[in-house]
Amino acid sequence: MVHAVSVFVALSVFWLLLSGLFTPFLLAAGAGSALAVVVFARRMDVVDHEGQPIHLGWRALFSYWPWLAAEIVKSSWDVSQRILHPRLPISPTLVRFRPSQATSLGLVIHANSITLTPGTISVEVAPGEFLVHALTAEGAAGLAGSEMDRRVAAMEQPA
């Protein structure tokens, strides 16, 4: 039930942000639409802890996501420098490593975070192993036991 309420709140806030109008009719239409989506989603059994991971809470919002955004900016800068300066080495590498996440949600967050970071792509994800393509050998070497791995594992732990 908590997940359904969080979906309703998220959809209502999204409606308000897109609409920008606060007339009674539009507020009622937004609430009705959000409620209808929640009812259909619950009936289809897609409202759960993985689809709406509110249990990650504030740790994810204020700790992990800002850190990930900074990592994306740093990686973007590195990749753009390698493109613009041909003397900088590019050595495409595939690397396998064991992630330390315990849940499937943690594995998905880690794999998607790797793919969001420029210069790396999660090619294969299995419960005990990731296969990642990296633009450089240094980037590939830094994946196993990385700060990202530690942060995602810490984020998925219960508070």
C-alpha cells in the first residue's frame, strides 16, 4: 500500500509540474488520472519495491545520485578529452568482475550506473558477475571493488 501511495504522489507531482495550472478542474483531473494509473498498475501487479524503491529513501536521493552526477560529469570530461586529443590513449577493454550487491535491485542500479557513466557500458549482468566494456584499460581496472560498487552496496542495505 505504501508503494501505491508513493506512486500516486509522484504522478500527482509530475502532473502539477507539467500542467503549471492550479484550477480546481485540472487538480481534480490530475488526481483522477493518477488514481486511475495506480489502480491499473496495482491490478497488473507492477507496483512493488523494485518498481518504486522508496525503501532506498533519502540515502539514495541525497548521497548516491549527486555523487553519480559528479562521476558522470568527470567521465564526460575524460571521454571528450580523449576524443579531442588523439595522443591520449584509447584502449577498449572488456572486463569481468564480481559485484558486491546482494539484491537484484542493487545489481540493476550498479549496472545502469556503469552504463550512464561515459566510457563504460554494462554488456552482461548476472547475479555474481558483470561484463563491462570500457574505453580505456585504466577505466576497466577501476571497476572491480570501485567506489561505485561500495556506494551501491551501502545504499541497498536496510537503514
